[in-house]
Amino acid sequence: MLENNIATVNNDVKTLVKDAQALFSAAAALTGEKAEEVRSRGMRTLDAALAKAQEAQAGAIVAGKQMAASADVYVKENPWRTIAAAAGVGLLVGVILGRK
């Protein structure tokens, strides 16, 4: 499910970048030589932003998988502590919600 959401966000960002590139192209076609320079600078900026977003996404996926793996190991090694911690958090949330 998380991977589906990430894929959806990634597709949305790509669509946004492509739309912005199309707008830059249209703006350059309507104006003169100076607009071509601005358009190419904007295109480079958008390409760099897209590359950085993809790098951040890949890094977040790797970090998330590492955290999930370490949490899995901890839960398997300390099942009663995990149950107690979950019960404590549930009790705390119940008390907080019950006060309102």
C-alpha cells in the first residue's frame, strides 16, 4: 500500500514537471530570444528538482525498510515488552481522548 502511494506521488510529480516544461516551451515560443534563455534555465531547474525528488524518494524507501526490519527484530526478541509498550500507548491515547 505504501509503495502504491509513493508511486502515485511520483507519477503526480512527473506530470507536474512535464506540464511546467510544456508551459516553459509555450512561453518561449510566444516571446523572443531572452525567453529562450529563461526557459532553458527553468528546464534545468525542473530537471534537477525531479532528480533530487527521486533521490529523496529512494532514500526514504531504503530508510523505511531498514526501520521496519529493525522493529521486526526487536519485536521478535522482546514480545512481552512490545505488548506492554503497545498497551501503555493505547491507555495513554484512551485517557487523552477520554478527557475531551
